[in-house]
Amino acid sequence: MIKWQYLIILLVIFNFILYLIRTRRSKGIVLDLWGLNHLTSWLWYFMIYPFADSFLNEVVVGQKAMSSIEKGLDTAFYVVCVGYIMLWVGKIFYDCIHNPKDDGRLLEIERITYGVYSDKKSRIVFAILFAPFILYTIYFGIFHFGSDIRMLLGVSPVLRPIMNMTMSIYPVIVTVLLLLYLQEQKKKWLYWGVGSILFSLFLSSRAVVFSTIVNAFVLFSIYQGRKISMLKVGGFGVLAIIGIFGLSFLRAGNISNFNIYSMFYDLMYGNTFSDIRDFAWVIGSWDRNLLYGKTYMAGLLSFIPSAISDFRQEWAMGRFTLHTTGMYSESTFHGGLRCTIFGEPYFNFGIVGVMIIAFIYGYYTERINRNVIFYSKRGLFLKASAASTLGRILGCMMISAGAFNIYLFFIPILFIYWILKPNMLFIHLRERIILSRNMLIKIVRTGREAF
């Protein structure tokens, strides 16, 4: 008899495909941020479920962990289902109460972020602030190329913050460089962007290397609209997945074993899309006592080094998952188990917390999605990126470990904007020039196609 979970999985896949078709027909684009979230995380929560309790996972997690995974898997799937539904409820609610005229309206923090992205002096100051930390981490990565430098730097209380700064801010800088090229079509930005991507390989972080490329590609594909096919977007996605797994094998020191079979095995049973398995692992080991916001408080206190904070050592979300599963070790670094975006709300506030927080997340994610589409279609890629600034705060609401990014990103942005605010007066004029140029290009192209 087919398990009810498999029927849910088929419904989720069908719903996603239907969404892509409707997005193509109604908006003229292949992929938006809502669809991208499915491809990078949400869809995989369901897709990996049939493989999560397979004995083949023992190679990665060990035999002892399998009993906890089997014990908590059904609960993990149930929580993910509830959270996923509430994401869609939040999205639909936003669409119902906001018409297209509301698209493009930015919050003050998003306008400030765009001001810093758009001003040359502000970009330079932002890069200089973090240059020493980025250069040191890349320098360290060059001499340890092929190793996971997060494991090497993470064990040091002094070097770990430097690593976190680099992993958080370097993608921002690379993304801005790529979007500057797309927006201004100046080759110098392409050279800087490609060079920065190549150097990011020494950081051995898949998120740092590929998140910048994927985000820039999605914004560009929205701008292209119907001129870019699903086949091209799908081909890009396949190449990105191959690159992600290739880098995973490289940093593990077994790149010679990288092939289609090893990639498939790592996909199903490795640590790339293991969120539902890890979530089940923690649930199966958990004592069922709700945390009532302790991990969120630990995340908000992330400006305090964990080495001098007993509270953060005990209640940071990563530490909580490691302590719960018995994996914590002083001698090795581990960032913690990934428990989907619904895990932390569940451990803190139960299923009611998942419903409320997922609804809020879905509501504002759709707001970001519509604003990004609005500006990307007009070729204002920097503004489209700035329109997703709220997502950094939303991400911390789902996974508090990212709260460190709030301080790293927003404090420098606000400081630079306040210092260089007079320079921002010319940004609006520059935006209008770019918008007029892009509109003229589209008119010319349309005229050529007509003849």
C-alpha cells in the first residue's frame, strides 16, 4: 500500500510544475524567487523523504543515528507539510490584498541598501571595511586548497568570526559586481566579477561560489522574459548542480571519484539536501521540551563570541542540534544539523509556531518576489537585489544562526549611507537614465523583430 507521504510528494511536485507553467504564461518568465526557493530547498524536503531512512545513510550518519532518524521522520515530514502549506497561504494572502500597483514600493532599509549599492564611493568603502578579513580567508584557502577551510578555521574562537565575515559578505560583493555588469554592460565589471568568483573557489564554500551566480542568472532571466527558454534555464540549473557536487568532492579530497554515480549517491544520501533527514535525526533525539525562543535569543546575541557566552554555547541553534544528537565535540568544528526552515520554529514554539512563522515568511517572501520581478524586468538589477534586503531578516526568523549577518550587513550599510548621504542625491537621476536606456533597447529590439 502506498504511504500517504508519497501522495503528498506527488501533489507538491505537481503544484510546483503548475506554478512554473502559470508563471510563464502570466508573467512571461521561466523562474522567479518563489520558484527558486523550491529548487534550492523547499522541494527537496519532500523529494529526499523516501531516501532519508535508508540504510545507505549509515555511511554518512552512522548506525546509531539511524534509529533516531526512523523515530522522528514521520513527525519531521508532518511539520514540513504544515509549514509548506502555510508558506503558500501567506503568499496567496499577500496576492489577494495587494494589486500590481503596489509592486516596486521599497522599505526605507531597502532604499538605503540600494543607495549604497548604486554609489561608487559607498561600494568602495563597503569593500574596504571587509577587505582584510576576506583577503586573509582567501590567503588561508590558497594554502589549504582542496580542504574544507571552515573545518580548519571553525575550531579557533579567534579565526571563526573572520571566516563568518567572509562567508557572509563576500557573496554580497560578488553579486553587486555581476549585477553592475548586467546593468551597465561595462566589461570591467565582468572581469572583476569573474575574478572574484574564481577567488571564491579557495573558500571551498558551495553557497559562496554558486549563490552569486544563480542569483544574478535568475534576475537576468526575469529581464529576458520570453526570450529565454525553459531549456536554457534548466541547462544552467544542471550545470550549477554538477558544480555544487564537484566542489563538494574537491573539498573532501576525493575529486577523482566524482562521476554521475557518486553524484547521485551524494544527492540522495549525502549532506547537500539532507535537511529532512537531519530534522528527523534531531526530533528522534529530542526530549520534547519546547525551547520558547532560547535559540532565537542566542542568535540575536551572535555579536558576542560563543567562547565567552555560556548561553550561546548551550542554546545557539547549531549547538542545540549537536548537543541533542550527541555529536558535539570540542576538538572538531561542526556548524550544526540543518533542520529545514521549519525546524527552529518547531523546537521553540511547536506546530503553532510553525504555522504562524511560516505564514509571515510566505507573505513577505511574495512581497520580495514581486518587487524583484518589477525591477528586474526594467533592467534595474541593483535595485532588484536591494529589494530582497528584507529577506535577510526573514531568513533569521526561520534560522537564527544567520542573525550574525544582520550585524555584519546592516550596520556597515547604515553607517556608509549616513556618512555619504549627499552622494545619494544623484542616484535617482542615474536610475532614470538606465531605465530610459533599457526601454529604448527593448523598443528597438521589438521593432527589429516586427520587420
